Amino acid sequence: MSQALAIFVVINNYVHDVATGLVVLSALWIGWAAHALGPTPSPETQAYFERIHRRAVRFVLGGVALIVVTGVVRAIYFMRLEYVPALGKDLVPVLVFKHVLLFTVLGAGVYAWIRLERRLAH
């Protein structure tokens, strides 16, 4: 692997991880803000939340797109740069746990998003 390609892959993986963290934090913030609305928010509070929600959703969708694009590059080099080194250090269970945890968080986020969208539709 050339030095330029190695640098690209390292930066790609960093962007992938940062985007994942930002999406998770954004989803948590949206959920917290929706919970803080209470059962019967005023029309002004509801309208303000809906404006913020639309912007946050665009941010999250952009983050998910970035995760997918950088994830493709990461997947191409995964065996060579992550799995094999982890195998030599007995870290494969940690990699498995990390991905199970992140996919669980993703599933919980999708579920919460669907619930919030239904609430906003009413």
C-alpha cells in the first residue's frame, strides 16, 4: 500500500468514526428535545421544535450518507488493516462487540425516529 493510500484510509476511517459519533449524539439530542416537549406543548414551542427537528434530520441524514460512503472504503480495507491486526492481538471480540453495539444503537435510533415522526404527524 502506498503512503498516500494509507493516509487516505486513515483519514477516511477517522471521518467515519467522527460522523458515527455525531449521528449518535444528534439522535440523542433530538430524542431529548422531543421528550422535553412534554405531552401538550404550546403551538409556539411545537412550531419551534419542528423547525429544529427538520434541520437536525437533514444533518443526521447527511451524516448517515457520510458513514455509508466512508464505510465502503473502510470495508474494502477492513480485513487487511483492522481484522488481521486485531486477530493478532485477540481483539476480534472487541470489534464484534463494537459493531453489535453500534447496530443496536442504530436500530434504537430508527425506532425512536419512527415514534417521533408519528407524534409530529398528529
